[in-house]
Amino acid sequence: MAVPDVSIRVVRPDDAPLLSRLEVENRVHLSAGGPLRSDDYVSVEGQRTLIDALLEQYDADTCVPWVIELDRTVVGRILLAGIVRGGFSSASVGYWVCASVGGRGIASAALELAVEQAFGELGLHRLEAATTLANVASARVLAKAGFEEYGVAPAYLFMRDGWTDHRMFQLLNDDWVEPG
């Protein structure tokens, strides 16, 4: 299988209409791995509000909000959230790609790029991620990137059917193998 031409870049305010469309088109697909999004959230204005908030956090060095591009077309998002510096030096990572491009290694390639920046340029020590027990594809993406499962968090996230248990993963900078 050919390696996809995947890149990540910081989200921009002018991405709101496209991200709104992708959120709407992939609403059912995305609800399988994350919370059900409200109509307000998936609207263009909701995406503008979200992007503004994420860029404020980016300026404060507490998150890095990227879009995932395939051949220069936005097909998803990846986010380092809750960046804590000092003795903790950690962040949580979350990501999604459109259903139409799933299973092609795009999420894996984007996660590799995000990890490279997190441990390189950002100098973080630890990344964590969580996925529902049923989301085997996401667990596979994390394992491929070197994340290790370290437990299950009961009632971790409220999703459409209520509080949901999640598998917890982490990757330490010391355990990361730089590509190439």
C-alpha cells in the first residue's frame, strides 16, 4: 500500500466552514469514538467559536490544534490538549479522520507527525490517549505509533449512550523511536 501524502497544520479561522461540513457529513461516524456533537457545535458558527477558543489556548501554550490534510485537502483533526509544563510535561492527544478516508493509514501518519512535534519541538515528556473499548481501529493507530495500553478508565467520557469506559494509552518520550 502506498504511503499517503499526509500533513498537519495549525487550524485557521477560515477552516470553520469546511470543518462544519466534515463534522455534519461524518456525524454518525464520529459519534462512535467520541461524544455526540450538538447542532450548535457542528454549525459554521460553532466551529468558528471552537477554533477561536483553541487558538487562544494555542497562544497560551496549553494546546496545539491541527487539521489533518491528505494531498492538501482537510480530512480530519488532531489535537494536543491539556498541555502541562514543568514536572509533568504532558498532553492528551485526540484525533479523527473522515469515514471516506479511514483505513488508509492517514490517522497513523498524522499521529506520527504530531508525536514528532510533541517530543521534538515542544519538548514534552508524555502523551496520553483514550479510546472506547469498542474502537479497535483507534487502538491500532495508537499501538502502531508506540503507545502502550496501561489500563481502563471506568465511566471516562459521556457519549450518546451515557458514561463510557475507555482504554488508556501513553507514550513516553524516552520510549519513542524517532522516524528515520
